[in-house]
Amino acid sequence: MAIRSRGLPSAGCSRCRSKKIRCDEAKPICGQCVKIRSVDCKYRDEFERTWRWQTELVVKKAKAKAISTETVAIATEDTNSDMQLNPPNPSILERFFFDWVVKSAGGSESVISLFNSLPGLYAKSSVNSLLYNSINALANAGYAQRFNCSKALTEAAEWYGESIRMLKNILSSSGGRPSNQDVMVSIILLCMYELLIDESVALEGCWVSHLGGATLLLRMQGQETTEESSAALEEVSMVIYLQMIHNSLLTGQAPSVPVNELKLRKLPHISEHMELIYKAACLCAEWRSALFLPQSHHGWKQLSIIAGKAMSLDKQLEEWSWSLPAQLGCTAEAISVHFQPEWLKPLLTGTWTPSNTHKHPSLTVKILWRYYWQVRLILNQALLFTHSILEKSDTIINPISSDQKNIKTRIVSFIDRLCESCLSTFIVDPTTETRHHRTEDIPGIIGYLLMQGLPTIGLSLEQVALGDFDLSSRKEWLAKMKQFLRNTIGVGKGATAKEPSQYGKIPIQIWGL
């Protein structure tokens, strides 16, 4: 392994780091762990290695500059005082509250309730407090990406770096438990900052950008911290838990927090949804391990068993969707193209475009449906690839053979439903005429939440081959959607530019990396 000279933490796996030996950094399992058949070969989140280290350097440099440029000596015994950050920009804060506090009146999206309390929490917070700094970090980050403002990006890093320093001190002094609602909300905001700013590994707009902070938040929420915070944070905890599940589905890694540790209220249908997708994430981790086994009778038998479980789970998910009441439903309606604003027309014209828009009672319900389609898409993608392996065996029963045609049909259907869900965010409703007629009127949270679906769709379109069925027109449409999100809402990241052969021996999302 090459010697690193940038001061970055080691990129080696957890076992090699603990043994203080060189790691060849091969993924998913390094050479040392392959030799001893270790199952403890886990790598750091790229965020932990790079971005947090870089932002702490920004803070140190800013502090050093502030000290060197002082013209008036101020006597003080506090050598660990907070750095002096620039005063908040009122215009940036105003945009932040517009982007994240989305009112449900007037036909706009229903909100995640916690965000409604942000203006009041900010007004009550003291200057340079953790919550005050965290809100300004996210506000500047969102503004910088939305309006391509380099100054706001620099200041966002400074606000963020100071927030992280304060958060570490608070958690150290409280034994790793949040002391009040402000601390919990700050962690949520810093998670969002990292998701917006940190570049993911080869995936555009991916939740994989950050997992450590989200996991910490979920474990804290499971501790039932305070009566004041539990109700307000429960809904957000559910969303962040789904982020963690999405990471597991994309990577084939087991979830880091079991669903039963969340201690969320048992809500009909929603609790069942979360338990089913948790089972799917655990099954994907088992599936990925089996795919790395040698192609032999034992390996094929394991895959056959897992495929049977996946088909059963896929059926349970389908039955869940049939049992939903109206308040959790999804209504598909044909798009009135002529009624849409000009800036949306490029997404409504082309060889292929989504034919329907979706209506949901709330934003939370929309999120649940997106995860439902994503989970079933990944399960069916994995089934299709597993079928190509089991075909090589003459002795193992292949449970997928009789359902292969239906699997391909479902894959196309789920891709189409996810594309429709993404587009429906911007569709103007001709019956109300209250949706976004200008791009400036689109709240930033809408783009933030769209990052849930894009990586899954993009990877499936790159990796799945359906014989005579051509998916190229859907790839073209998705590329236009990504460009639209980058240019209009500022949520784009490093674009996926890998060929299918570069995903390793397992072309299922990023299981092979």
C-alpha cells in the first residue's frame, strides 16, 4: 500500500487497523482478511476519512488567521474560546426557512413536522450555540449549492466545523447522550449538511455519503431521551432510519441499527413497512455473502435458498401495498403536459418520459412508497442475476426459472414508478394551480428527498439486461433529471460514470465494490 502523506486517517479495513498491519484496501474483502477468512473486514465511511478532517482544518486555519490579524489585544484566560464566525446573512437564513419549512397550505407538499419548529428554535437559541451554528451551516451549504455561491460554501464549512467541535464536547461531557432537544435537532441538521456537501463514492446524490451521524442519532432516539423531543423527532428518525436501510440495500451490508431498537410507536401499516424493508436489508447482506462463495454445489444451494426467501418477501411487500387504507395510498394520474411550466418541458419530451404523476396524502407517505418500489426493484434485480448463476447447475432446483418473465416485467414497472415519483414532485396540478410555477419556488427539501431514488434507478438501468427490451430511453431521461436537479436545485454530486464491468463480479447496485 502506498504511503500516505496527506495526513488522512488510514483507509485500511478495521482488522488491519486494529492489528497495525498494512492493508491492500481490496474490496469487499482485503487480502489479509481473505487469507485468514476473517468476517471483520469493514472500511471507514469516506466521510469520516476526508470531509470531517478537511473541515476541521478549515476551522483551525480560520482560528489561526483570526488570532494573527487581531489589532487589539484582549486579555483573557480562556484559551479554548469559540472561533469568531461571520454574522449570519439574513438573505441566506430567509432562503433556508423557505427551503426547509414547507407549509402544507395552498397545495404545497405536506411537511415533516419537526422542520416547522426550526424558526422558533432558532429564535430561542443563543448566538454561537450548537443549534445556532448548525442551522447556519446547513443554510449556507444549501444556498451555496442552489445559487453557486463560493463564499457561502466557505462559510458553511466554518459553521459546520465549529458545530462539530461543539457537538463532540457536548457528547463527551454527557456520556454520549444528548442533553436536550437542541442537541438532537443539531445532529439531524449536521446529517443533512453532510448529505448535501460530501461526495459519495461513485454515486450521484446518494445517501451513502454519510451514515455515522445518522446511526448515532438513531441510537440516541432509541434511548428515549426526553419526553419533549421524542414526538417531534420520531418522524425524522423514521426518515433517517430509511436512509440507513437504503445504504444497506445499495451496498449489501447489514443495517447497523436493528429496527426493534428504535422504540418508535407501533403505527399500523407503517411499522409493517419498516419491518419488511429491514428484513430485505438483512437478506441482501446474506445474499451478497453467498454470491462471494465459490460456484459449487454448496454455493448454488445457498443461493437457491436465499432466492426462495427473496421471492416470498417480495410477495409480502406486494400484499402490504394491497392492504393500505386511503390515507396511506398512492394515486396515479395522467400528466397534463400542456399545463406545465416551460422549465419542466425538457423532462416531459423525448423518446421516453414518465406517463403519470403521483398524488399522496403527505410527504411521509410519498417517502414510504419510494422505499417500497426501491426495495422491490433491488430484490428483483438480485433475483435476475442469481437466476443467471443457478442456470449453470444441473443438480440444484432453481426457484426463479418459472418466474423469470414476471421478474423482468416487475423491474421495468418499478423503474417507471420511481421515475414517475421523482417527476411528480414538480408537476403542476391543473385543478389547483398552486404548485411551483418558477424554479425559485421549489423548496430545497424536495431536491434533498429526491436523492433517495436516483442511485437505485441509475444503477439498475446500467446493470440490468432484459434481452429485447431496450432501457436506453429511460437512461436518457434519468440523465436529464440529474442535470435538472444539479442546475436548478443544486443537489447533484459526482456523476456515476462506471461501466457495468466495473462493478465487480456482482452487478447488483454496489454489492461488488
